[in-house]
Amino acid sequence: MRVEQLEYLAAVTRLGSLRRAAEEVHLSQPALSETLRNLERELGVELLERKRSGARISDTGRELLPHINEVLNAVDRLRQAADTQHRVSRRLRLGTVNAATVTLLTPAIREFRTAHPSTPVEVVADQQDGIQQQLAEGGFDLGLVSYLRDDDPPPGLHSTELLRGHPVVCVRRDSPLATLNAVTVTDLLAQPLIVMRSGYAMHRCIHRLLRGRTPSLSYSTDGAEMCKLMVAEGLGATVLPDYSVLDDPLERSGTIICRPLAEDTTELRVMIHRRHTSTAPAEERDLYAILVRRAAERRTSSVKGCAH
């Protein structure tokens, strides 16, 4: 049993319908319904009356509501007490796949530090599944994850899209690929290729792109930042989201550049995740808001092209 399940049931009771509750907690109605079905199976009782016109709290559910509210109130008191006790030294933990760490997260943390100079921030590099699990278990406060266009964000977490872009080929300025206006898969296969290992969205992206073909030589590593550093050292080319390369310090200095992929329409997204809770610490809410605002500013600013 998870606290979120009890919060969802309370929302259905307060709002009078599954649909309105789903909108409030930012879940699809089927996902919310299935989450509550799992709670019903665990408790062995029917909590909702499901009809064609919608779902409402059952009589049994109403009888259990005082106990559910007691649990939720106790959880709120615990969170508030812990937040008060550790307000000065509380550490924010953020998981990231590193897709936009330098170009988005680093400036956001710099701004956050000005407002919260005594709150340490721990940035942990992890894969998509690890970040989602840590968020669900309370190990991370926030998570930055990359997705392909047809990927669904995880149920049970509040998700907001920050950036959207396309894969590009990242190379050193002295690479033969740098002379091309656009890079084909055949061009890419002729060069040593640096790829992210399994568990990252870009790993799946490159495998779709190559369609079973094999590069002349390949390296496997964790995260976009290591990919860019290996490119800067002349070890080969890599494929990354454009928002991960453009405005990176290595790109600004001219050490690495990017070129578009010929005839490729793949779309990539960076999303920020957090748990559904009404008692998130102010520091967590502030860092979340800074990231959302900075991403919006970046989307509306003039976009620099890859071929320059």
C-alpha cells in the first residue's frame, strides 16, 4: 500500500468523480482506476462503485474514509516535522540521465543557490528506470529523463515536458563529418561511433537509426556528458539530442559541433518528474519551478542551428 493510493482515493471522494480526480493528480483516468483497483485487491474490499456514468466512492469506501484520513494526516504531520527539523541542512536529490545537465540543469542550480544558499543539491546520474524507481520510493526529489516521442511517461508521477528536439551528430571540428551539411547513416557508419549503453533513450534511438547495421568501431558509455568528452578527445562521433549539444561549453568554444541527420524525423523530449504530494518542501518546489521556467525561456528564445 502506498500513500499516493490513499491520496488518490481521497481525491475521488472530494471531487465526486474519477475523471476530475485524474485531472487533479495529473494521471490518465485508466491509470488512476487501475491504481485504485490494486488498492482494492490489497485491502480485499470494493472502494469504488464503477458504472457507465462514472465511478464514485462506495459505501465500504466511505466507512474506511476516517481511517484513511487519519493515515494521510499522520503522514502530513510527519513530513512537516521532518521538513522543520531539517530545513537548514536538507539535501535535495535529483536524478538525471545527463541529457541536458550542462545546458539546462547547471544554470538552474546556480540560480537556485542564490535563493537557497544553505540547501545542498545532489545530482545523481542514473538510467531512466533507476530514476523512476528512486522517485517512487522517495530516494529522489526530482528526476530529469529523456524519452522518444512515442514513449509514455510513468504513471504515478507528476510529469512536465521541459524540452523537445531531434537527434544530431556530434563531432569534432576536424572530423570528416563536419564538412557535411547533413550526415547520412552510411556516413556515420564509416566513423568510430560513441553510443550510450542499454537503458538510455539514446541507445534505443541509435539502434532504430542503424537498423541492425554495425559501425566500423564503437564505444559504449554512460550519459551524454561522457559522450561529448570522448568526441572532444577525437575518439569518434556520437548521436545526441540537439538540446544537449547546442550551448554546451564545448560547443560554444568550437571544440565540438553538430550536424543534422539526413532524412530523420525522430523526436526526443526531456521531462521532469516528481511525486504527487501537497506537502513538497519549498526548496523542491523552487528548483522545480526554476527548471520549468528556464526550459520555457529556452524554447521561446532564438534557436541556433547545427550547421554553422
